[in-house]
Amino acid sequence: MTTAWPESLLRAYPAGLWLARSAGRAGERRKKSDDKKAPQECPCGYFNDTRRQCLCTPTQIHRYLTKISGPLLDRIDLQVEVAALTTDEISSTDPAELSVSIRERVEAARQIQRERFRRTRIQCNAEMATQHMRRACELDPASRKLLTHAIDRLALSARAHDRVLKVSRTIADLAGCERIESGHVAEAVQYRALDRGYFR
């Protein structure tokens, strides 16, 4: 993984570039307002794996992770570490939430957003500019205090601050809440913590 490859995406991301990288292979696909990136966390791919031992040295891991810069990380809204499934999880017969149920919840949230922005030129939370955020992302004192604390603790940039607000608004929409609550902000902040834990 070279430095030039991910950093070249800084211009592509605003245009809506879907990116995935796994097992040394990379793929790109254009998709509006839905950016994804799946990098490994070390050269061998087993850093932080609970079942396999990472063979990389701390220096190798640090060098590998720092190839992705802060400006690129700022453009990734949801940063989630997905651990390998355990044997019990793979063989489990417990019913999972149906895709149709998830789709209905997402469609309901998108309809809320279309209604919210019906008199504007945008259609969803991801497209909000500052003037839209002032109206749609108003926070109560508890939520504002939580966000301010997170910004200071994680050293978030102004861009990351705005993206946390947009994600908070979307989480509230998915929950059917008219106002953003502190729990929505806390969940959105959680999705920003991964890069500060590994990539800094």
C-alpha cells in the first residue's frame, strides 16, 4: 500500500468514490454520497486479531497506518472495526434482522430527509452545507457539551465536526426522532474514534 495511492483519493472523494481494499487488491466504483474504505491495519492483516498472531513489528504497523493521512481520514464518516467471526457466530442459527426491515427503516429516514430539504437543492443529510446544518442539527446543551468534549479529546478537525453532526442527524432520523439527542451524538462520535486509536 503506497502513500500516493490513498492520497490521490483526496480529490476523488468529494465526487463520491466508493473504495475497498482487501488482500492486496483494490477496487473503485462511483457512488453518490456514500463513501466507504476498507483498509487492513497492518501488512500481514492480523493486527488486533483475537485468533491469529500479527507478525508485524510495531515500527511496521506504525509506518503502514501513517500512510493514510488526517485529511483523508476526515472524509470517512463511519470508521468501524469489524472483527473476524467466531466459530459460534458462523454456526449460529439465531435469526438476524431481515434486510427488508433494515431497508424500510432506511427508506423512512430518507423520506424524512427529502421532506426536510424539499425547498432546497439538496435531498439528504450528507449534502448539507453550513446553512442547512444550523437549522437541522441544533443541539441541546447536553449534546453540545458531549460534542465539544469529543472534539477536544480526539482533536477532531472542523471538517470532522461537521461530519459528526451530519451522522448524528442521520442516526436521529433512523430512530424517528425530530431532535438530535446526546445518545445520537455519542454514537456518531464513536464512529470517529478508530482513526485516532490506530492511525495517530
